Amino acid sequence: MSSDPKKIVSMMYDSDWFSQWLGIRRISVSAGSCTLKMIARKEMLNGFGILHGGIAFSLADSALAFASNSHGRKSVSVEASMTYTGQVTEGEEITAVAREASLGNKIAVYHIDVSRGNGDKIAFFKGIVYRTGKSWGEEILPGQ
């Protein structure tokens, strides 16, 4: 299998029904990083009329998945946390930018900033992944 980050992320996205439902658009992808965008829709709002925290978390989690797998090794999340610093309303565009903070043989750490369309940061996400011994093109089974 090619280790081309864009091809790997395209293959992942094609079978990632949740990211597709969110309306995530891939803006840029390179080894260890990616930028995603989406629009906050009415069905994504909570009882306060603002974007549900789980939706923002999911956007950042997709950025983590794409960035961490872009090196060609299958990587799975083992820990993630998010700090919310702002809010988003219906119709606003939000952007997640994933950056690799540390890349080891088995563990990698990523920081993802989530911003509103005007550039204001609304959340900070930290994700840790386990880098399996499997490359893209090899099957990975539960528990591996």
C-alpha cells in the first residue's frame, strides 16, 4: 500500500460514515497533520442553541485519526481530552487543525485546535494514539 498521506486519508474517509454525516471537508493532509472543516447544522445544537460539545469533539477526533494514520501505520486512539473555550451557533463554519507533537514507535501525541470561521479558538484537543505494527493495506482485527 502507498504511504501517500492523502491516499490513506481518502481511503479512511470513504468508509467513515460518521465523518461524512458530520459534513467534514478535508482541506489539507500531510504526514502527521491535517485540516478539516464543517458547518454547524441545526441537528447538532444542544439545548442552549449552541454546537453540542460532542460534535466539536468528533471533528477533532476525526482530525486525530487522519493525522495519526497519515504516516501509513494503522493507529488507534487510546486517550483524548478537550477543553472548550468558546461556542458556535447554527450555520457557522468550524475548523480543526491537527499537529503532531510527538511521534514514537508505539505512541504518538497530537494537538488539535478547533476554531470558528473568524479564527477564534473554541476548543483545544489532545489525543494520544497507539501505532500498531500494521500498515495500511493490511487487515487489523479487534484486539490487535
